Amino acid sequence: MGREGVAMINHDDALKAVESSLDRPSAARIYDYFIGGNTHYAIDRDFAEKVRARLPLIGEYCLTSRQFLGRAVRQCVREGIRQFVDVGSGLPTAGNVHEVADEARPELDTRVLYIDNEPIALAHSTLLLADTADPERHHAIAADFLQPDDLWERVKASDIIDTRQPVALVINAVMHFVKDEQDPDRLLEFYRERVAPGSLLVLSQMTNENPVNEDERQALLDLLEYYETTTNPGFLRTMAEFERFFGGWPMLEPGLVYAPAWHPDEHTVFAGSPSESRVIGGVARKP
């Protein structure tokens, strides 16, 4: 099955989806706002500022996630990966996977498949990728991380990814939107089983590990309560609770750490105090 069998969206439908999505905040657009993007609306900004009032560094936490993504993509390229499946990709914004990969590989031989279940994210992806992407190598499709069989069939049908070859499976800043009652262990096991040996798994999420004081602990609880009113309610985990998602695969150095401690560069926020970032992440290789 070729791309005609993959859930995509045309330009007019994308515009309609954007217009019909403004009745409540979108988690994807809130994230975009926090990292300095341009794809958000008043309802998203109002919500974001409510969160920032309670958790002043939330913007820096989101930027930490985005910076980790960029460094992880560059490392994946250095490790020989030429295919990326970005699940829960959200909105194309500063530091897109395909842009980072192309910068790291001037040969322009990397392929990127963006996947999101939020119609608004797919709509914006369709509009924005038209301006920045190579249609032969970069696509955005609709699929739901929580429906793994369907998602993986769409990956195989995309004509972008050869699932027989190693890929970087990127699930960045997603798992804090998957609650334990949604069985994330089963989901991650499914995806780990489907990728070829040599593939890399890129994972990050916000953490409630070791809050500095009672006020921060309560602020993180308040954050979850706020997000219950958005398109994506949240769930925080400690490092010990998160590590299991790598399935015991060998970790690339330095392992599972606070994200700013993972190959920091001159742009890394919280580089001097990684634990203040509230974001953990790592990359593991399938044996």
C-alpha cells in the first residue's frame, strides 16, 4: 500500500481543522508557545501564562525537551541512523527533526516520518511542512501512539520508512501524556519489538523526581490538574519509573539522565544544574 492508503490531510481540510480547534487549549500549540514558536492562539497563550504563573520555569522545561531532541537527532545521525519515526511529533517548529538531520547530513539522505494523533497537529504539519520539507523524504501522517497496530501499519505504508532497516524511534516529550492505566509498558514493548536490530529509541518526559521543596512538589501537582482541561492530560514519573520503557536495551552514554546532562552544548539551558530542568531522557540501542 502506498501513500494513498495513509491518513493524510489536504490543505483546505487542514485550514478547517485549525479553525475548528480553538474551543480549548491544544497541548501541541502550548508547547510551541513555550519554546518560542509561532503556531498558537489566544486560548493557548492564556492557558500557558496561567501555568507559568504557578510554575515560572515551565518555558525553560519545554525548551529543555526541544534541545534534547535536537542533540539526540544529531547523535543518532552520528551513530549511522538515516531514518526517523517521530511519534507524537506535535507541531513543526524550531528545531524540527528533518531540519536537524539535514544539517547533520549534508548528503540529504535522511528520511523523517512525523506522526501525531491530534488533528490540529497534523493540520499544522501539513501547512508548515509544505514550506520547509522535501516531499520525497519528509511526511506527516495521522496515527495514535495508543493504537500501535494501526500506527505501525501506517508507518509501513508511508513509503518513507523501510522498517527492515534501523530507525530512530523518537518519542520525545510524549510519555508524560500517557498514564499508567493506558498500559505504556505494553505500548513500548510493541514498538521495541517492531524496529530492526540496531535501531535507537529516543525517550524523554517531565519528571517529579526530587522536587526541591514542598512548593515545587505542589506546583507539579497543580500542573497536572491544569492539563486535565487541555487536549492532553499529563502524568509525571521518576527516573526509576521511566527507565523501564527502554526495555533493558543498552543505553548510549551517559545513560538515563536529566536532559541537560545528555551531551550538552553551548546552547543547553540548565547545563550547570541539570536536575532543575524537570526533564529526563536517554537513548538506547536495540541489540
